[in-house]
Amino acid sequence: MIESPFFYSKILLFGEYSIILHSMGLAVPYHLFGGRLVLKHITDSSRRIQQSNRELKAFCEYIKYKTQQNQIAVDFDFTSLEFDIAQGLYFQSNIPQGFGVGSSGALTAALYERYVYDKADRNKPLSNADILNLKLIFGQMESHFHGSSSGVDPLICYLNQPLLIKSKTEIETVKIPEFNGIKTQKEETSENRLGAIFLLNTNRPRKTEPLVNLFLEKCKQEEFKNICKDELMVYNDNCINYFLKGDSEKLLIELKKVSQFQFEHFQPMIPPLYRQIWQYGLESDKYYLKLCGAGGGGFILGFTPHFNAIRTALTDYQLRVVYKL
């Protein structure tokens, strides 16, 4: 059995939907989930392995057709790829599909790493031009899964570094700051509490394409598009700036605005069973929820000044800390 390098999942912390209108975006690797290409003889494999093998075959055929049409600007070793698929190549992964954490992105990155000639070396510093070129290639490849792709997800999975998307033509790696806790408002004692960014699991997958298409359709209405630009994009960019500065208190102030905006204007992207706890977070200020990627299911991102305190309010839900604030 032959195994390729491991590729981790990703989380888009900030920028869901607003990034389509050219706001900033911040995406980070998420090491809880990951996957790798494995070559194992398919005669003794499980149904899941056989399904992954069939999906790889379809992905290979898509990439081969697109390269022949000069729609993917990369030189693939199709001889080796097709041979390995025939021998039982599959993607061994624990990344949940349809949860917004980059299952197709990790697969795209793994295929690029193993079967592309003259690939970009992810272990060396890359220029902005190199990163943009990778993003273009990955977007062309990953379009197989979503109809269209920005290329950001596989880019994160491939580089395994946090990326700040400043614009269409400017992307850079960044460091995640260390937070020192959120101070209470007590006058005499100033103890620190454990604030956190966390994932809430809805336990239901979703498809990205129809939700993005719904957003694009709504953006044809000037009023909706303008309010996204004048409010959501401003709140989003402020969140990124305060997060990268390590200012958790100002981050939460802006985050509440994002959460409120999404609750008012992105109802179709919020699963009905989670709208009540979303609203409770806004009213109580104990936590704020926002979409994780396209929404509609999968994971929901949460931000709280006091993680231990919300365990009671959200005791019926699966929570996992991503970053401490």
C-alpha cells in the first residue's frame, strides 16, 4: 500500500458570501480533519473505498477533458494517474463532505501534489504571483465539484497556512495572534475568562452550489447588493483586522453585527432548527453565531467571551473549540 502526504481541512473564518463582492477573507487550516491518497488493490476494498475510486476516476476524466480544452493551465501526469486509479487509488479521509471544511479542497490539493509536473513547492516561500497562479489552477480543478470554485479551499489545504485574501490580486500568508483572554467588566477584580471561536455541528450536510446561486440571484437586486457592500463587507473587514491584531473585545463587537446581519438577511442559509439559538445568542450576548462557508447545514461558527458558560446554553449541541480568545 502506498500513501501520499496528508492534507488537512480548512475553515473560512471570515468572508463567507461577502468575499464574492470583493471583501477580505481569512481562511485557516483545520487539523481535526484530513485525508491522503492511498493506493490499495481494489479487489479487497470496502464499498466506501470503491466509491472514492469511482469519484477519482470521474475527477480525472474532468481534469483531462479541461486540459485538452486549455481550460486548466497545468501539466498532469495522466498516464500515472489513470494507471493508479485502475489499481485502486482512493482518497482516505475523515473530512465530512458537505460541512464547509474543505473535503473537495483537500482532495484537489492531494491530486495536484502527486500528479502535476513542475508543481509549486509548498515547503518554500511563495510570491503573491505564485499564490495567485495556484489559486487559479485549483479553482479550475475544483470546479468539478461545485460548478465553479474560487480555488481558496484547495489553496489553504495545499499550503497548510492561514491566508489573508485582501483582493482578487492580493493574497498573503499571515500568522494567527495569541490572545490573552477577555477581561471582565468588574471594577475591583479583573480576572480573565476563556473566550473562544468554536464549531457547532448541525449533523446535516449541505450542497454549496445552490446556496451560492441563491446569493448571486439576490445580488441582482441593487438594494440587497448595496446593503451587503455598505454593512456586511465593512463588518467583515473589521472582524479580520481586529482578529489579526489580537483584539478580542473589538472583534466580538463587530462579530455581533455580522451575526445580526446574517440572521436578518441570510435566513435561507440558516437551518430552521438553529434559528432560535442563533437569536438567543444575539439577545443574551453570551455567544454569536455566523455561517461557516455557504451555510445551510454542516458546521456553524460561534464566537463567545466565555466558552465554559455557554456549555449550559448549548448543552444539546456538539461544540469544538477552534481558537481561544
